[in-house]
Amino acid sequence: VASMWNWSGGTKVSSNKLRPGDVVFFENTYTSGPSHNGIYIGNGQFIQSGSSTGVTFSNLNSSYRSSHYLGAKRFF
């Protein structure tokens, strides 16, 4: 996740310009920096995967996700 965030490829995208396919990044709760990402699918939703939860759909505007939101990048 950190490599994708720090890679010079792709374009950073502001949260009000997100399009389906953009990769959204989140910071973890115990140190700064990217620790998790997902793929934006539109209407404030993104798809993510976790080892304990499998693939889930989540709301980007939930209090937890919005407080850990780092930014987004477009790779296409």
C-alpha cells in the first residue's frame, strides 16, 4: 500500500473528483502513513478486502473511514 501511495505514477485526486476505479488510501490508527486501500466504485462507496473480513463494500463517508482517509490516486 505504501509503495502504491509513494510511487510517482498515477495522479493524486481530490475527494470531490473521485471516479470509479480510483484507488482510495487510508492511514492506520497507530502510526502515520498508508496502511490500507480500496477501489472507489461510485456514490461514496468503495470495495476493499481484509484477511478477516474478505471482500466488502464500504461507505467512504463513514465516521471511521473519513477520519482515516489519506487520499486517492488515479492510475489510468
